[in-house]
Amino acid sequence: LLKLSDDGTLSVIDDQGSVVWSTSGAEASRVAAAGQREEAADQELEHRERMATCGQALSCEPCTKAAGCAWCLAARRCVVDKAWICQGDEDHVSPGGPGNDRIGKASCPRREEIEENHRKRRERADAAREDLLEAPDGSDAPGTSEAPVPPRPRASSR
């Protein structure tokens, strides 16, 4: 027996009066799936907007003062304060002080640390540049006086 209800639901009823099949379940599934897709799209849009807002901070201190933002030390950028965005909790600077339920365990680097790291990077770059300038003609590294290795003979094809 087929039954069409006032709300437009079509049902198949067996001899005992039980519903064997109905469009209401299929329609509810389609509506639920559409709602889940819409919710996921809304969450993605919200995440992108928050990332754009956080991305405006160019250093650790202003970043961690912005609502919902955190600083990734290795990437040197401001991101949404979510656990999976930085390279781990030791790389992640969350807002708030000790005792708060923070995602990140790191803290903003002090000015002295930043300047010391800049100095060390400049020294490494200068040393590498000097090594290249001191390298003998045709070599890639300083002090290499070995003769170039001749190419290996190709195997003959039969």
C-alpha cells in the first residue's frame, strides 16, 4: 500500500500496517548532509577570517595580545590559537600567563635573544661568503685540491 501524507511524505506500508519505506528518512538525510556541508563551510570561512586578522601582527608581543591569536616561533608568524597550527607546543606562544589553560608552552623571545640570533645568522652568512671567495677556481668548497672524478663509463646496450 502507498500512502501520501499532507507534508508530502510518500510511504510504503506492508500488510501489518508497518512502514517499509518512506521518503521522510531520505529527505532528512539529504537535509542533514546539506546542513553539515554548510556548517563546515561556515567554519572554514570563520577560520580564514581569523587567520587574516591574526596575520596582521608582525611580531610576538602584539600577536599574543590580539584575541584568539598565537605566535609560531619557527615560522615567525601570527596564527589562530589552535593546537595543530604551529610545530608543537614548544614552538607555539599562546596568550595568557602561567597557570592559564594554554595550548602553547613557549614564550615570546626577549629583545636580546632576537638580536643575538640575528648576529649569529649574519656571522654564518659572512663565513659562508668568505669560504666561497677563498675556494680555488672551479671548486665548490674551500681547500679542495682533489682532482675531479672522471665520469663512469656507460654500460653498453646489447
